[in-house]
Amino acid sequence: MAQSGKGKGGPVGGPVREGAGMRCVLCGAPNDCAQAAKGDATAGSGPAEPCWCVGRSFPSALLARATAADGGAACVCRRCLAEAEAEATEATRMTGG
């Protein structure tokens, strides 16, 4: 998962439970993590596609929830990111910032 701000992310910390890297740490839906799927790719399949999260910004509250859930071993899904972005936008609107 990309860190707060922009950049390339990925699972961090200790070993990932088998299959855990492919599911959203928050809701359990497929997270479409290209970095986790890289281990499942067949040899000689060509260059890996960049993950959907590369270049995306993740609200700090979302990163905190994901890290608290599993220590950063798995990524979140697009839906959880979209919901966190909407929450952050609403919070900014409500505070006038």
C-alpha cells in the first residue's frame, strides 16, 4: 500500500500470511495488489504492471487503521481508499479547511 503522499508502497513488516496480501486488510475484499500478486505470476510473463496504488495518496487515518489491523502486512482495496478519501474530504469541508 502506498504511504501517505505519493509513491510506491507494498507490504511491510514480517512475513505475510498465505493469501493475506491479496485481500483488503479492512474489509476482506480483493485488493488487486500487483505487488502481492507478483509472487503468483508465471516466469517470463513480461514486465509487471504497476499497482493501482502507485502515485495515489492515502489519508493518514486510513493508514493508521490498516496498520493497526495487521501491522502493515496487506494493502487496502480501492473501495476502502475511496471511502477514506470521501471521509477526509467531508472532514475538511466541515472544518472549513
